[in-house]
Amino acid sequence: MRIDAHQHYWKISRNDYGWITPEIPKLYRDYYEKDLVAHLKRNGIDKTIVVQAAPTVEETEFILSLSDDSETIAGVVGWIDIEDPEYKKQLEQFQNHPKFVGVRVMIQDMPDATKVLEENYLDAFSYFSEMDLPVDLLVTSDQLPVLLELLKRVPIRGVIDHIAKPDIARGTLEPWRNQMVEIAKYPNIYCKLSGMVTEADHKNWKKEDFIAYVNHIVHVFGIQRVMFGSDWPVCLLAASYEDVYKLLTDTLPETISKEEKECVFGRNALEFYKIKD
């Protein structure tokens, strides 16, 4: 099974996507499965992991409802309010749904990333670890020191979204490169080769801009801990679904085998999110 490990659906009138505004007309509209399915077929992708796009319990309920009658949604990564003392009850409710596969913590949106080092967050991450719950970690490259400290304190089964958003537009590699070396030393941490085109020059990117980043992630995490994600429809700010798919196929190391590509384009996501093929 070939998996897109990171994409979104949204309904603007739900009104909890604070970051999607009329000033971003490409994104300020509804996006549903019917808008994506032709692209999946065209690129040989069987199913997707739908990831929350708003920090609300209602968002998780919404995307889980979309998955009920979907043939292409393999799993849903939702959101729970860790700052709510009742967050375990929220999680328990979602875990009753057969397509709920994990939660995402949006460190990127925190005014102070060190918030995740506070006791309530450490307790929550420890709880997730005890359950072996997959956790998506949305971080920016400047927040990686905090993430490293978090990993020192709690053994998380996690995946870093969007290769931690380095400044690809400027070609900046350090200190991102060395920090990712340290993060990759934690064997339960994976990395999504996703969200890269929107960190580049939206109008003038070329595949050469990404080769050093992709090769580094594959080298330090190993082929068994990386996965393809389109980040559709956010990627449309800079590229089509087909462009994003081809970009990764063109920038993966030339030495990887067909079987290793199958890991990147499906098998690793199935394993990480514990989805039966």
C-alpha cells in the first residue's frame, strides 16, 4: 500500500482555522477528498493520513467524520487539549474510532516553545509514551533545541513534520543539520519528507534546492524512519500535488532500491501509525 503520510481537509465555515485567512486565497476555500482523489490515482497513492489543521477537539471530530465513509483515508492524526485536565478523556473518546491513529502537538504555534517542558506537557508526553501513541511534532528549525531537551526527558514515539522547516529559501543548513543528527539518535523518532516546497522560494524553487536537505534526512534517520507527505493542500502555495511527488522521487538518493522506496512511500507510515495493510 502506497501512503501519503501527511495531508489535510478543511471546511472554512467551521471557523477554527485561525491561520487560513482571505489574504491567502489559494487556501481560503473548502478542500475535501473529492478534490484530491484524482491526484492520488495519478501518482499511484492508495491512501492518506489526514492531519488536523486546527487546534480544536471539534477539528478532530470533523476529520474523523470524513474518514467514516472514505476509501482513501487510512488514518487520522487529531488534536487534544493537553492543557485541559480532562485530556485523557478526550483521547479515550477518539481512540474508540477505528481510524484514529495519533495526535499532533503544534509546537510551532506556541509563543514560547519551552511550554512543552512544563510539568503538564511532560506528564502528557509520558502518558502518550506509555500507550505507545504516535505523536506528530510540528516544529520550526529554531525550536529544535527545545525539542531535543524534550526528547532527553521523555521517550516519545514521534515523527517530525516537514523536516522541521529549515530555511530552504536561503539554503541555510546549520544549525538545523547538526540538530537533526542529534534528534535522529532517538530510535523512536521518524521524520516526514513533507512541507518542503513552502519553505523554499514559492515561485522560483528548483529541485537542486532540496537535495542537501533530503539526503541529510535520509542519511541520519535511515530509510526505515522517513516517509513521504504531500502537505496538500498547503503545498499548493508553491507547487501542485504532482510537483511535490516528483520532487521527492527526483531528490531521494539515487542509490536507494525499489524496496527502500516502498518504505518511504508507504511501509514506514503503516508501521509508525500501526495501520494494517
